[in-house]
Amino acid sequence: MPAFSIFRDAVRAKQIIAILLKYRFDEILSKIDTPAAWITKITPAVSGHHTLWQRVRLAIEELGPTFVKAGQLLSTRPDILPRELIVELHELRNKVKAVPFTEISPLLEKELGGALENFFEGFDETPVAAGSVGQVYRANLKGEMRPVIIKAQRPNIRKNILTDLEMIQWFADQLHENIAGLRPFDLPTVVEELRQGLLNELDFTIEARNADLFNSLNQFPEQVFAPAVIDRFTTERLIVTEYVAGVPPDDRSLDKTHAAELAQMGGNSFFSQIAVTGFFHGDPHPGNLLITPDRRICFIDWGLAGQLTQRMRFHLIDLFSACNERNAEKVARIAMRMGASSRRVDQVRLEKAVTTVLFKFDDDLREMDNLGHLIFELIFVFGSNGIHVARDYTLLAKAVISIEETAHALDPDFNLAAVGNPYVRRMTWERWNPVNLARSGIDLTRERVGTLMELPLDLQRVLHRLEDQDLGILLEHRGFANVGETIHDAFSRLALAVIIGSLIIGSSFVINTGVEPLLWGYPAIGILGYILSVFMGIYIAFDILRSHKVKEPRKKRRRR
């Protein structure tokens, strides 16, 4: 079977190959099981004088919404991607045309359980915004004249995303198997995380839950808030919230005094989200913030949010403290507590890389500026040395960058560190005050004693399994990833050969019977059987030759 027979949509697969060739990724395609005919017959277009990472971004934008969303999610993973690529991924934009309302309205009525006029009045069929996943409309609640925002999913978006994800997973598996330099990045696992992230984007109840959670935890409701969700209308494919009038933070109509107050309010809210509740908006760029007429800040679009546990917040405090001390050895030790490592960490190499980053940001550390970029650089260094930290840390770094940029746009003299220092001191006291230390010590002792008490039972279970001959050793064979596919291809060809033989034999019997209808004086059924046999035989021969041509260059490369 051809390699792409695993895909639901071979036409879409060919489109992807064409775009990758257009941006000169033919060398990568030649190293994986891409159908050779597709590579040789499609002529790459000239893409101009772009860097490698620019070509990656341009290809992603042309590949469509699923790939753009995947790229945006990957932009929060500096632990596995080069900084230059992260910068390009930040430039990704959803260039999506709005779907006609005639295609959206059936979904709306299905999710609502009735006609639109039963629930809304003055429904504006022109979308306020159109994204890769959904479209946003304005209307009023029927009988209340309460303005609301309605966000509905695009038709068939789940099917399209699942198809593209299947292709992305296949490419990741092939790259991981055939290109040794990419194996440390564990692309299949990264794609699986992407899959979960994209599927979360398709569930609007998660966005609704995030907005509600923020409002319930919000320390400054008189200054910042999220739009109230109207739960009775919210489903996986539909979310309805109150309409909030306002302007973006970079609006020129804001006076300087007001803008400086807003910057201070936003900074306080952000540090409260991090230090007090641990729950924060994952993408607070100017497009997701509104300044209301009553001088409040509204955080919209809660599809991406981060969660920091108490332990994670304490690790952040330790990290900032070590950076301020310019102590690379301490930063390295904290990094190993912050993340997980799949291989032995070369601590000397890690400390050298951290020292380089600290030297690069030396001036910023004195002024406590560009904290988000510092965190991003450190996370990339950690990942390059085999330490992969939780995604929430990278979301935090991205959020800090957005808050810094937005606040400086409002007030050029804004200092994020000055706003954050009281919260840092609060977290430090929370961690080291005697009452909490005593409580933590008691809890830890209780936990360790409980573990020791369970140890004899665990040992007894192992001995019983040994006595019952119920212990086994799991052996994992590596390097045989394609064996199953090869066996499947062989049996598929064998099955086709049996079918061809049966068709030829059956057609030979029928051809002498004179059964009507006749074609050229012979039974049409018999002739049709011969024709099918010929085409199926040509297909098998072509598939065998294609497989040989794909594998032969690899053998030659290995000899060299």
C-alpha cells in the first residue's frame, strides 16, 4: 500500500507536499516515505530570499488554519525549538476568510435547539471577527435587549483539524524515525501534546470555564474582569458572553494620566494572577484586552490559560533570585527541580549556557526589565540540555512579554518589577514564615512515615507475584518501527494478487458461456474481469517499483 493510504484525504496530503516543495523542503521529504512520484512531478516554486525559519513560517501560513494554530501553540515551547523559529512563529496570523452566514446558521440552530429568532433579536449576520476555529457575532437576548457576543465554530472544523493532525503525526513519526538529529526533540510526543491543545481549542466549554474561574478568583473586580458567560447557551461548539464595549490599550484616544493608571492596574492584576491565585490569562496581547468607558480592563478570549501550583511559584521565586545573584550553578540546580529530564544532564555544559544567557541579559537584570524574554531564553537552554519544563512556565513567559509590551505602550515609564516586588515579598513570606514551615514539616513527615508503613505491603505483593510465577520482563525492540507496515504491505499485495488470479480464472470461465450482455461478441462480465485484472496488476507493479526507488537512495547514502 502507498504510505499515504493511512490518510483520510490523499488530495490534502498532496497539497501539503506541494507547499513544502514550494518552500524548498524537498531534502527533508526525500528522507521519509513520501511517494516518489509526488516529489518528482511537482515543481517547486521560487520562494525568494528567505531564511530557513521564515520559510517555515510562510509554509505554515499557506498550509492553513490547523497548521497556524499548531504553530501558535509551538511558539510557547522554547524548550524544544530554536529561538529564531520561536520569533517567526510569534508572527503567525490567522488569515482566514469569514464563512457565509448561511453555513453558520444551521450549526447555531442545532446548538441552541431552535430557530435564532427564538433566542436573539437584532442578530447581525456580519461577523465581528473571523478566526481559524470560530466566528464572532453580535446580537441581543430576546426579551431582555441585553447585548451579547456569540462565538460559533466553523462547519466541519473538527473533521478538518483531525485530518490535518493525522498527517502532522505521520510526518512527525517519519522525521523521528529517519532523521537522527531530530530524535532528541521527540517530535511524536510534541505532536501528541499539540493534538490535545488543538482539541481543547475546539471545546468552548473550556474557554467558558476559564473565564468563570478568573472572575471567581479575581482580586480586583472593580478594576479588571472577564466577560460574564451565559451558561444556558454555551456548548462545545458555541459560547455566548455579555457584550463589553471598549477600545484596545493602544488606542490613541486614551489620555496619558489615564493610560498610566491602566498600566498600573494591569500590572497589579497580572501579578495577582501569578502570585496569589496561580491562574492567569495565557495570551494577554492588546487584541485580547479592552479598556471600558468606566476605566476598567476586560480580559477577553480565555481559550488559553495557565495554572501555576504553589511549588511552581516557589521555583520561579528561586529562579529570579538566582538570576539576580548571577549564580549559574544555582540556576542549573533549580532548573533540574523545575522540569523532567529523559537523559543524563551535563551540568557543566548547562552552567556554561546559563552563564551566557545571564551575561546577555546583565543590563536587563539590573533594571529588572525584559523578564519574559529572559525566561524564554532560559527555558530554551534547559530544553537544549534535556530538561523539559511544564508548558505553564512558557505560557507565563509569553504572558509576561505581552504584559510588558502592552504596559509600555500605555506608559513608557512603566516598570513591571516595581509592581511585582510586593507580590514577590508576599510569596517569600508565604514560603518561609515559621507557621508554614512547621506545617510543611509536619505534612512531609506524615507523608514519609506513611510511605515507610506501606513498604512491607509492597514488598509482600512482589514476593507473592514471584511465588505465583507472575513476574515478567518487558523487552522493547527498537529500530523495527516499519516492520509492521512492511508486513502489512506484503500481505496487501499478496491479497491483491489472489484477487487478480481469481478474476482471471473466473473471467475465463464466463468468457466461454455466451452470457449476455455481449461486448465484442463476448460476455461483458468476463471482459470487465480481465480489464480489472490488468489495472490491478499495473497498480501492484507500479507500487513495487515506487517502493524500490524510494529505498534505493537511502541504501546509497548509508554506503557513503
